[in-house]
Amino acid sequence: MLLVLAGCGPLGASGDDAMCVHRAVTADLHVDHDDPRAVWATNAAGITTSVRLPDGYGVTEDDHVVDADGRAIATSGDTIVSGCADLLQDALLITEADIRRKPSN
């Protein structure tokens, strides 16, 4: 049996992130600073997936995902369109490139 693992660009260059496989997904992002999960995703079938953020990314008290520069890049309701499936932690590693922002009203 041959198992092929693909890194996820610069994030896959070190540590456990090298053990992930980039894939397309369609799921709604959920962000809640007060929830122990902080960030997770739910697909159309209602299946919940754990979400990991790269080093330096975080969640603010007003429930935004921020990048390493502190710039808000996502919030609940945005769509995750891809990510790196972390086989060791059973989670989806995402960056700003994996998120499609919902239009603001």
C-alpha cells in the first residue's frame, strides 16, 4: 500500500504540518472566543471539523480570526474552500488563502 502525503507550502515545511494533505472543502467557519474549540467548521451535512490555525494566527475577543499581523481575515459565516488535512491531529489547517469572506452588508 502506498500512502502519499503532500506538504502544504511553507506551512508544511516543519513539524507536524508536514503530515497534512491539501484538499478542497466547502464548510462554514465558526469562530467563538468563549468556546474551547475557538475555531471549527461545519459542512452542509452538518459534520463538524476541527480547524487549526498557523503559528501567529489567533482569535480575538470579538470573534475574528486574525493573521500574524493582527489583521482580521475571517469571522463566523465565512466559507472555508480548502485546507490542509492534518492526519495526525484530525483537523483542517487553514490560512487566509483557504477562506472566502461573506459579503458585508
